[in-house]
Amino acid sequence: MFMKRVLVIAYYWPPSGGSGVQRWVKFVKYLPAEGWEPVVFAPLNADYPSLDPSFQAEVPADVEVLRGRIWEPYAAYRKLTGAKNTQVTEISSGKKTWKQKLSLWIRANLFVPDPRVGWVKPSVKMLKKYLKKHPVDAIVTTGPPHSVHLIGQKLHKATGIPWMPDFRDPWSRMYYLKYLPMTDATWRKLRKQEQSVLDQCNTVLSCTPLVQVEFQAQTRTQVACVTNGFDEEDFTGPAPEADGLFNITHTGLFAADGNPFTLWKVLAQMAADDPWFKQSLRLRLVGKVDREVLDAIEAEGLAANVVALGPQNHAQAVQEQRSATLLVLPLRNDPEYRPILPGKLFEYLAARRPVLGIGQKDGAMARVLTDAQAGVTADWEDAEIMRSFIETAWKQFCEGSVPATSGNIAPYTRRATTHALAQILNSL
């Protein structure tokens, strides 16, 4: 088979952990079967917020991975604020110290579009030299961080190689930007960067249909959509044996601005009404959990029902999903989160456990859950839907069966999504 070559420029790459790395690790894994040979360019010394070396095993051994040095401001931030386990001040509406406020202002106005912008210039220089000796048929940049798109933009302008920016999240419409103290001049600069990327590339790639619509209204460039997905190979073998408990499981980052207060109240009321439910209930939290979430659970008298496992590698997280009774997926409580599809959603589908989504009932997540017949989406304060959904699963549990779903999830396999990606690359 004649293989075309695609240069993939990605900030998040093994040993990085988290959801940002998975999309392109899986694409790179399956692209050769579609006639595309990927070459990856990633940072040599990135300051990643989490690590999961297990993802390295997903990358085929013969894939060429180039590394370029990067300078990031996070070490200076930690020195200024005394923080130990965080990269940046939390970008939220919460109270902040003067040091945090100063750090946010610097981050917002001196690092545009993001703190990885220092990687652009040296990367362009390095990749220009590489491409002269090792030509490729297409360039893909994947963000956030959206500064990587500036690398692709400059390479495209210098070489004429077709270029496609991939947006795992929106850019100027990203929900947390309103918490950044950007000046008017900074905001105009960011919007100008975004518009130039959209207008100057060959095709724009989004990972949710609603973001696709938003971008298409903004540019004449074709905007395509390939969602995230799940790798069937991650879900082979028998599921873990049931432990006899009613496990409501959440995997990944559990952020304070997605704290489902109503859900905790519903569970507390069910526990008060039924001692057997209280005894059987376990809230299994896999990943980083903000302190405010644990405090809210404790305030409802459910602290003894919590099993906080902390960050786990991807394989362990998948096993937790498969062994759950129910899976819960609260979005961040922000209207601008409506078009976003969390990556974990698709692995929840593959786990074949009912999903209680909490967010906009007309949002992107709600559409997927409905189409895949995999669960329901309740508004943040809709106690009735939450209780009804949990009670249905609890009844099945008490009757000795494991709640399961059986809808069509074939379009979301990594092989299917990679095939769709290859078709778009072919069109370039």
C-alpha cells in the first residue's frame, strides 16, 4: 500500500496523561491501516499537569516522534505563589490572593493565546529544516493549547503543505476565558489569531457537531467533524466481577464548577429513606477531585459512602467504568459548555453501563446519550429525573441484575473515527 505522510503537531503526548492525549494517540495507532503514515512532533520537556506513561504502549513502535524543547512559565508561577501541585491559578470565579490575581493577569495578557506560545518560534525553525529533507503530504495541529495552530499556520505559509487545525475544544468561545482579566487589546489579538487560523487553513476539524456549526458560521473554510471515541481493544476480556455494591462511578477530573449539588441531595434522601440503599451505595471517584466536591458530599452525610481512588492510569480507569453500576457525568455548570463532548463520554458508552449526564438537556452530550440509548441528561437542579434514573437502576440491582445498555455505539469506535479522519485527509 502506498503510504501518504501526515505531520501531527501535538503538545499533549506520552508521557502526558489526561484526556487531551488520547485523541491523537488513538488516531496515530489506526492511521496506518487507512494508508497514512503519521509523524508526530511533541515537546521534549513539557510541564504536563498529569502523567500516564501507559499511553506510550499505544503508539506503534515504528512511528517517528520528533521532540522540540519548550519553555513554559509554570515553574515561575509555582515559585511566585508557593503552589506545589498545580500549574496555574485556577481560572474560575472564585476568590483569589493578590499573587493569584497578578499571575492571572500576566497569563492573560503576556501569553497570547496561551502559556505555550513560546514553543511556536523554535518549533517552526526546527520543522522547516525537517520538512526540507522529509516531506509530508499534510500537516495537522491539535489544540488546545491553541498556540500549536500558529506553528501549523507558519509552516503552511512557508511550504504550501495542506494544513488542518484540529479543535478538541473551542477557542475564543471557551467557557473559562471570561474569568481571564484580558485587556480589550489582548482580546482583539486573540480573536484575530483565531480568525486567521480558520481562514488560512485548508480544512478545520472539530470534535463536536455544535462546535462545527459555530466555526462554520465564522469562516468560509470547510469545517468537518470527527468526534472522539473509544478503543474496542481497551474493553476486551471479561468485565471485573461485581462486588455486591451499588457503585456510582465518575472517572477523570471532577471540577468544582461541575459539582452536582442536587445529585448529592438526591442520594442523601434515598439513603435516608432506605437503609439498605445507604449501606450498599458507593461513590467511586477515580481521578483528581476538587476539595469542594468532597465537602459537598460530606455535607449531605455521605462521606462514608465515598471511595476516592485518586488518579489512575487509563487501563485502571476503564476497569472502574466497566465495574460500575451507574456512571455519572456532570458537565461544568456553564452555558458555554453546551457544545462540548467530554472524551470520557465515549468510554462510558463502551462500558455499557447506564450514564446519568448532568448538563444542558439540548447540549451535545445529551444528543449522544439519546442517540446511543445510553442514559439520560438531567439539568443541574432536576432532582426528579436524577432520582427516577437512579431508582430504576437500584430496582434492577435489588433484583440481582446488572443495569446495562445496548444501543448502537459503532460510529464511536476509534477505528470508525480514524476512517472518517482519513477520508478528510484524503480530500486535502
